[in-house]
Amino acid sequence: MIELQNLCLGPLRDLTMSLPQGQLYALLGPTNSGKSLLLRCLAGLQKPDSGFVAVHGRVLYSPDSTLDAEHRDEVGMVFDTYAAIPDQSVLENVRLPLDLRGCDPTEGDERAMVLLEELGIAEAAKKQPGELSGGMLTRMQLARALIHNPRFLILDGPTAGLDPVSSARSLQMIARLLEQRGATGVVTTHNIRPALPHVEGVILISGGLARGPLPAVLAGDVLDFCEGHRPW
């Protein structure tokens, strides 16, 4: 369970919300509405101005900072900027979280290859990131985010710049991988239509307020929101 109580963070005010674990949620809102700030807060990287945050039973930003560190170790992140080390191979980029944890490189390579095969880009293992298409870079980032078996996956605009077909396929793949692992995920996207079939709920943020999680079947409200209406 993800629990937020009276959370104040940047433009967000008195946000209270509960998200059952093991599901994928879409976070939708205009630019500068606080989406990325909220993701950073949930990742244990951004202390709120005030309020209560708990993820999977662990209270964050308490006086016991070890809880934050333990939580961050269970988080995987995917960004919209294709964060990658350009002079390392795809395999080395995917293996990086295990390297930072002191894992044996041979074991790391094996685990990385399993994920690359699962994501359909095993043939790119020895290539450098600059040789990949946008869709393949998204898959590389997803493999890197999953390699340490996180319980919580944060995806900040992972389909940005992708064509509609690639975007829909990426979201379908993300939902499938989370379901297989029993992990929880929150994804931001500027194109909600391809996300609706693959998310359990949608969280709408605007003007410091939030609504949700709305069941994805309430597509009418969500699409109204995308068109500039605030359904509350």
C-alpha cells in the first residue's frame, strides 16, 4: 500500500491518497503541476514540505533515515531523457545497478541478458546506447530499472518521443512485467489513451489538487481532463 496523508509538496496541497500495491497507476497533469516532484517523493528522493508518506508499510522521511535508504534500494526508475552511459554497452548499462551493489560481474551479465531477452533486445547487448532507436532505449532503461528486482517502479514519461504504436506496446510491456513480479508502478504520460487499457487507476493533478485513483474504465472523465476540463 502507498499512503499519502495531508501531503504538501511544491504546488501540491493537502494530498491524501491510498494506492493498493501490485498495480500500475497513471499520473496525469499539466506541466509544472507537481507530477515529477511527487514521483521523486515516492522514490525517497524528495522530502515533502509536510505530511505523511508510507510505501509498502515503510514510513518515509522519518527521523530514522535508514528507512529511506532501504526504500530507495527497492525502487527502480525510468526517465524520459534516456539516461545512459554513452561509452558503455547496453549490457553494461543494464548491469549498472548490480555493479553499484557489488554484485559479481558475471552474475550481473547473466541477469542482464535474461532481461534483455525478455524485452526482445538481446541482439543489442553489445551495442552502445547511441545505436538504439527510441523504443529500444526505453526497453534498455526498463531492463536496468528491473534488474535488482524492485518492489516499486517509477516511470517518468517513459514513452515521451515514441510513436503511438511504440508507446502502446511499451506500456503493455511495462504492465505485464510488473504483474509478473507483483510490483507496484506509477507512470506519467502525456498521452493517456494508450495507457488506459494497461493501468489499474488514473491520478489527475492540477492546480495543487488531486483526484484519484480513478478506475481506468472512467475514460470519459480522464479524457475530459486531457482536454482542459477539471472534473471536480
